[in-house]
Amino acid sequence: MGHIPDFVTTPSAPPIYQTTAFDVPDLDVLNDIHLGRARGFIYTRDSNPNHAALGRSIAQLENAEAGAVFASGMAAIAAAVMTLAGSGDHIIVARSLYGVTLKLTRRLENSFGIRTTYVDATNIDEVTQAVQPQTKLCLVETISNPLLEVTDIPGIAAAIPQVPLIVDSTFTTPVLIRPLDHSAALVVHSASKYLNGHGDVMMGVCAGSKALVRQICDTSSVFGQNGNPFESWLTQRGLRTLPLRMQQICRTTNQLAEFMATHPLISRVYHPSLAGHGTAETAQRLYPQGTGGIITVQLKGEGRDVVTRFMRAAREIPFSPTLADSRTTISHPASTSHAFMKREERSAIGITEEMIRFSVGLEPFELLRDEIDQALNAVAQR
Ligand SMILES: *Cc1c(COP(=O)(O)O)cnc(C)c1O
């Protein structure tokens, strides 16, 4: 049929392999590909050159043997947990995890009988005491949302060496920390965030040992959680600028944290670079280059009305219920990530109505400083 030009090309950028399946010349080759004896691909739900390329890049960045690609961060986390734990098993998870990850563990408990203990991940004794004979994994994030509590990854790994530690490093990326170097068993990311970094992809990745990643890929094939070629390609392109982006974002974020910490219209700033932060010491030890682009602030005033007024005045900083776009965005934890909690539950863990979470992007510091200052003054002047 001649639908592919019959000559060898050497494209400088990787092509997109937008295909459902791959033609196989004979059954011997098919068998060899299945057994991993020959290079090749069969069906895109299992694997595709764009998945494979992105998986290799992630493995390299995370200093891992292997990496894999999923349709979203949630698909990556779900595939990992369902691979390591099953009915009757027990898992330990941080109480402060991303809201939908907590929803996932609740679902796995209610529908699939995976028992869960929720812990304060900054309290290593509490994590250690949660271990049971049937404990199959411990799931934590590098830095929590929205209060930016830094998890002591090497501390937890050393305290419970018999339990595989899964680290969601979405907030920090391999530029700032490589959890496997600190004895984690697996690292997962929502690549929808910094890894892609342009706010136009849904994707997840994981990296770890060859054996574990192979098992997780088997789970994701069965549950249909694989990513698609185009978004793998976009994410891989995003990775080219990841180190530069993270450097710039960390620098601007630290400057903004300092600026906002002394602003008369802000009552509190949550950022690990500030001396008063509860986990500032852990941050200094584990994150010499910075802790990424998330800052949470408590506005002066009362009720969510101050947030609405800030949003209306800060035209250059859009409200967007995601993070890690190249643009700076704001979010309101009480009505997005923590909307599923009752107001009293939220205030018990320190999340208030007047809190705004910034995800700092690539704009110059001066532009962001002036826009925030102008918006705060507009709120105060009403
Ligand atoms: C966004 C996010 C997820 C979920 O990722 P999706 O790509 O949206 O499915 C998981 N963990 C953290 C920390 C996140 O920020």
C-alpha cells in the first residue's frame, strides 16, 4: 500500500508514532518481541516508541533502571499501588497527600479491601508505628500541598527499610531531588505539571527497578492506563527545558516568598525557604537548589471575599485549578484541592478561607511582585 515512505530518514527531533499497532513480519519475530529478545513494538496500549523514549528519559533523570508512562498522574499512582498491594494487604499513606490520591486510597479500601493507615509523614515515629506484617508500601509526597511540609525521604526510608517507599515527586522534579538516591523504591510524577511544564498535557510517569516497573506496566496494560504517543512526545519536549525552568522558578519563588513575608497585607507565608517554616531544616538538608514554585499565603481580612477581590484585581495572575504551568497561577485550596472536606476539618489541618496558593511560573520577579502588590492594595482599599 506504500503508506510509509520506503527510505531511511534521520529526523533531528523524534517523530510521533501515532499508530494503534505495529506490523510484525512473522511469528518468530512476534515471539522474540514478546520475550524481550528483539526490539520492537506490537500494540500501543502495551508500548509505543514515544512511551519508550519518554520512559528512558525519566529513568535517566531519576537515576533509575527503568521508567514508564501513564495517561495521568493518577493512572501512575493507581497502577503502582495496585501492583504492590491487593485485597487483605495494608498500606501506609501520608494524611496530607493530593486530594484525589486520598480519594483513590479510600476507594481501594472500600472496593478492593486494601487497608490503609493515614499518618503525619513529617513524624517518622508515627510512620514507623504504622507498619504491620501485611504492609506492602508507604506512599508519601516530597512536599505537601498547600502548606509545603517537606518530607524527610531518607529518614523514612531508613526507619522502615522493609517497606517499599513510593514517592510522589510532582512538586519537586528530578532536578531538585531524586528519591531513588535516598532509598525510595519507586518515584511517581504527575507529568501534567512541571515535567511537561506548559499546561497542555495530561500524563503520568514512574521510575524504579526494571523488575518493579515491568510489573507496573503489566498492571497498566490490563487496566488500560497507558498514556498516548502525542502527549508522551509533548512531555519529552518539555523535559528539554526542565532544568532551566526549575532554576528560574526556584529563584523567583524564593524572592517572592521573601517579598510577601514582609508585606503588610499578608499575615503569613508558607514556604520552606523561610526561617519560620516548620520543615525549613529538612528543606535545607534535602533541597540545596530550592523547593520549587509553590507558595501559600494567608491574606489579611476575613472570609473568601478577600480572595475573590484579590482574584479580580490580579489580572496578570489567572486563577487556575492546576499548578506548574509556565504562567504564574493562583488557586484557592479551600474550594479546590480541599473542597471535599468540611470547613472545620480544613481549619483543623490549618487550611483557611483566606488562603491563596501561588504556582510561580517563568515571568520576571519584578512583574509578579508589582502585580501582587497592586492587587493586595486594591483589596485593602475597598
Ligand atoms: C496533579 C497531581 C497529581 C495527579 O496528577 P494528574 O496528572 O492530574 O492525574 C498527583 N499528585 C500530585 C502531587 C499532583 O499535584
